[in-house]
Amino acid sequence: MPRHSWSLAHDFFACTGGFAFEFDKLESSTDGIKSFLPADCPHRLTLTARGVAFLSSCGRLPDVPRGDIMDKSKANTLAKALVIIQASWLVIQVVGRLIAKLPVTLLEVNTIAHVLCAFLMYAMWWHKPLAPNEPFILTGDWAGPLCAFMFMTSEMSGLVDENALKSQTSIKTMFAFLHLYSKTPEIESVCFRPQSLDRGTDPPDPTLNDETPFFLPEELRNKRLEKTAGTAFFERRPRVMGCERSQQPVDHSQRRRWDLAATAIRDYPAILENHVLHAHHDDGCLHFIPEELLVAHVQNWPWDDLLRDVGGLVVGLVLWLANFGYGAIHAAAWNDHFPTAAEKWLWRSSAVYIGFCGGLWIFLNYVAQAYRPLNEFWEKWMDGKKKGWQNMLIGVPVVICGASLLFARAFLVIEAFVSVRELPASAY
């Protein structure tokens, strides 16, 4: 049992990559513990929020005092309070100018929009420490088996031929250039048989599936769709097919990794209770849920590695609702003073367009969740499985809308400063 209670600061710290495995510090009585990962694997594997929750379900929640976490962060309560006081003073000044019927400059309007975002951020992140430069390293006899299983469920275990990837569809090539694609984890290509997990038997003998990750049995494919049903509609990254594992020679590190993963499955009943994706009734072969439990470094954007009690639709709604509010705040300066008429109409159109995009994508998130064929069409397009004219039908509007949104956001910020060149006398 952990000696220290788990607080909200622990939660934030875990989400920012505060816990990791590091192989030169792993302590285990098992020989060759350092050889169960590929040679190109990062030296340090960082746990995601799902990874920490996984350890908790196995009874291995990191036992770290809250004081040690806060000691890694110098953003104390006093510093946060001073920032809020400074931002609040700006809001008071703007409200005072409105009461006195004095003009509010575009720079002040733009600053107010960011100040309100800061208020919400501090309200939600008051107990959040700064992102750690050096995480807490998890060690112990238990670390090896659990790390092996967590590695196999994560995308970093997927095999991808970068040269072959760039020769596939234009959509995949574009995302490959940006390194924004989803790999097939090793756990989807390996099945475990319960009889090999019994204590006291011969070393576990997981076997490779005959099918590739894209040709799984229909029942297993449906299970995967159920797993990703909560993913936000416009959060889906294209999944690329990795190298065919059944055609790859099994080396010592793979065999060692499967052995340790089977040990974890045997020693921690929570894995069988909560993480089985599908089981074949005829031969008892077990397939486990692919999850992002380990990463080279944590993401700054909400991908599927986040732990959620709500569906991805809600996450999309919140993000685009913030975008809608950002546009509405700038639209409040509709009749403000502008140096030229062109700047006035560009400001108005940019504010309206930003708010429109927020409302449009909120609506599309909702429709995609209510009407599954639309979501499936999007996923197939992201995977490059649609025809050329269909790729153009979706790709061109998405690119144009995205570029226009970036232009509108940039214009509001630039114009806020440029407009200072000509202000009404009452602004002073």
C-alpha cells in the first residue's frame, strides 16, 4: 500500500510525464532484463496518464510525497496570485473605460481575450506543477514485466518502414512528412494462450497472428471500432500498416519481451479483467487492448493517450467552444475605431469567421457521433482508402478552411498592434 495519498498535484504531474522507466536503473532478479526492448528504443520511456492508471489498477501506483513533486516546480501559489492580480487590473481598467464611455483599443480587446483564457487556465490548473525536466524513475522487481507489457500495447512498439510509408497515398505521405500517424502496436500482432500463463509451466509461448493488423477477424475488428468509438471526430490520425511481423525473424529481445509480458499477465489479474480486447473461444487465444501507456515524451495536444471519463466528442466541443468564444470577444469591437475601412472589415470578417468555424466544427463533431457512416468515411479518408476525387472533395475544403482560420487568427493579433499607429484622442 502506498504511504502517501494521491492528490490532484499527482494527477497533473503524471499527465505531464512525471513518471518513467529508465533501464540502467531497473532492479530485477531476472537476468537480461535490459535486453527485452529493441535496440532503437529510447533509453527512457515516459508513462502517459493511461499508463499511470494502468499501474494503479495493478496495485503499483507510484508512491511519491506531494512535497517532492512541488519541489520540482517553482510556480508556487504566490507567483500565480501575482499574475492573476496583474491580469485583473487590466480587466478593471477596461470595464472602467466602458463605464466612462471611453473607447477601448483593439490591443486591449485582444489582450482581454487572452486574459480570460488565462483566468480559466489558472482556475483549472491551480494545483498543476510545472512540466518536469527530470521525472521520477520507477524501479523494482515488478518494473520489468509491466514495462514489457506496456511497451507492447503502445504505438512505439509498431514496426514501420519509413521509405515504404512515403510511397503510399498522398494523405499518408503528407502525415508521414509531419510524423503524424498512428502505428499498429505489437500487442495486436501477438496472441497469448492462457495455458502458457499458468505458474509453474514452461516459459510462455505467445504466437504471432496469421493475419496482418489490417486483416483481423471481423469480430476482432468490430471490437477495435468499439474501443475507438469515443475518439473525437477530428482527432483521428491516419493509421499506417507496419511491417508484417509473421514474416520477421523472432530475435532474443522479442522472445524476452513476450516472456516478461506473459509474466505480468499472470501476476496481475487486473490485466485479464480490464484489458482483454477479444478471446477466441475455440483455442482460448487472448488479444489485448492497444493503449498508449508508454511514449518517448508526452504530447502537448490531446491525442488518444489521455485518460478520459468523457467521450472524445466532449473534448472536441470544449476546444471548439473556446474558439467560438475567442471570435465572439473580438466581434465585440465591431464598432471600434479602425485606421482604415479595409482593416475594419477584415477585423469583422476574421472575428465572425473564427466564431463560425468554432460553431461549424462543434456541429460536425455532434453529427459524426450521431451518424456513424460519416465518422467511418472520415477515418477511411484519413487512412488514404478513398478514391482520388473523394480525397480532393474532402482535402481541399479542409486545407482551405484550416489556412483561412490561421490567417484570421494571425490578422487579429497583428492588427491589434498595427492599429496603435492611429488612435482617437480619447484613447489616451
